[in-house]
Amino acid sequence: MSERDIPQLLTPVTPSTSDEPVENIIVSVSTTFFPGAEHAHVPGFPDFIIVSSDSVHFYVHVDKLLDASKNGFNSLLPLRPEDQKDGMELVLKLPETSSVLNIILHTIYTISCAHYSPTVDVIVEAVNSFPKYGIPVGTYVALWTPLYQLILSVAPYSAIEMYALAASHDLYDLAVPISSHLLGFPLSSITDDLATRIGPVYLKRLVFLYLNRMRALKQLLLCPPRPHEATEKCDTLEQKKLTRAWALGAANLVWDARPDLSASSIISVLSFLTDGLTCTLCHDSLQARIRELVVQWSDVKASNEVWSLVLACLLQQSNHTTHTYRAFTVSNIIYTPHHYLHHHHCRQQQRYPTTNLLPPQLRKRL
Ligand SMILES: [Zn+2]
């Protein structure tokens, strides 16, 4: 939390009833959790203060924190009456910094703290401290909660850290959309520490995401330009030159390709094949196949984004959500979403009857 967000309040450090002169010091108070703050769906005014390691005061409700916690907020609440000194308010000092506590408390109150722009390290530390305070991570970082959206908003520029965070808490709904930002991430740069944090299951899923997309690319490239009818200048034998050239170009493309291979890379590599072509029909066929390939590959690349929407819709279905979700997981579709699209295009959606649960606009998009 930046200093500008924290009002500086004058607070007596000795009881005002004392005969001694009152000495005033400046204390920092949260702009969200201040004395007299009112929060939606939280009755009454704050009844105790949490003080961070950097001495920022958060005025909060004991009932709200106890409702959120499964372990009495690390067995620290409720505070004992003897902790209350004459004329002073109940105070709980915690070892976390104000930035970390800011996220924890905003999350408990279901308020977005995105406007504080917390750093990635602070977000990670805050979420990792949830278990200590008995706050169920799966509940408070569930789909569409403020913290879920905050983590997604930083994922584009810190994808592997956010993926590791989601993986370490088994936040599947979060890990899937984050993984779409990891297609350009070199897996070889994953350190032992990072692999440990991600864990074997989510690491395997990430590797399979890469492998499946590369396999999809190779399958697309296996299909050469369509031959045209034999002419005087270009018979079947002559057209095999283009097929061979395509195979070489495809091999060249796959050699350095990553799962986030761009359309411009495909076009620049394969367009060179037109150089040796004298037949107009072969030339047109090659250009048509390149255009088709670019569209097919963009479908594969977009499938992660689409799949995120599918998941969101499925999870919003009230009754058969868990069953549906697991069915897709067992089918290994979740990490090979292009298969899902492929099957859909092949009109085999009866294999996945849950497609019918999707809203019409998404079905149309798929
Ligand atoms: Zn030809």
C-alpha cells in the first residue's frame, strides 16, 4: 500500500483520562478499514484493530474474521478481555506487512484491492498466508472473486509465478486461464524451486499443454497443398515437387517452433516455397493452403481462451457442475482443447453431451 493511500491520524498513546499531558504521535490507518468504516453486508462498526509489522492500523470486525476463518484466525481470535487496557481499543499485532494484510482483509470482506496495485510478491505472500489464518483458499480465490480477478490481471506479465501460485493451492479454475499466457514460456527455464512449487501434477499438465499444441501444429502441417488437375505443363509428377517442398518447409517450421508460433512466422517461412514455382495453379494452391493453415492454427491457439469461457459457464451451472467438470478432466480435454473444437467441428459433440449446457452464444462461438 502506498503512503498516499494511508491517512495519517493523530491518536493518543496514553489514556485521555490521565492527568499527564497527552502526547500525540502520527499513526497510519488503512483507507478501507478505518474507524467508523461501513462495509456492505457487514453490520455494525469495527470492533478491534489489527496492526501490521509496519504499524499500519486496520479497523475490522471480529465476527467477519471469525466467519472467514476455520481456525479462529490462527487461534488469535476472539481477543481476551484482559488484552484490553483501560481506555484503549482491542489490538492484535500481526507479523505480516500492511501490503500483505491489505490483500488478506480485502479478500475476507470480498472487496477488490486492485487499485492498490499490489506487487506479484505481495500477492503470493498474501495467498500463501491464507492457510495459516484458516482462510479457505478455494473459497476466497474462487471463480470471479476479486482476488481471482486480481491474479488474472497480473498473469500476462507474471504468468509462471501466478501459475505456480494457483498450482500450489490446487486452484484449477485459475491455473487453466493462466496457462494460456505460458505458451511462449521456455519450459527449460523452470528452476528446481519453481518445479517444486508447481508440483508434479500441474507441471505434467503444463508439459502436456505444450506437447499437445506442438502435436496439433505437426498434424496441421502434415496436410500439403491440394493438387490440381494435371495440365500439359504441370502433371502429377511435376506437382510432387511442391509436396516435397512443403514437407521441407514444414520441417523447418516445426524445428524452432513454440506453442505460441505466430501467423506471420508461418507465412514468412512457407511463402518462400513459391519462389521456385512456375505453375500458376500450384502457386494458388500453395497460397490457399497457407491461408487455411493460419486459420486452423489460430483456432488451436484461441482454444485456451475459449476453454476458459467454457469452464466458467460450466462452473456456473448449479447442479451437475462437479460431474461435468470431472468428465472433461477424465477425457483429457481440458489440456487439449483443440481436440474439443476438432470434435465439435466433426459434429461428434454427442461424445460430450455437456456441450448442451453451454449458453447459445458460446455454443455458436464454438
Ligand atoms: Zn501445378
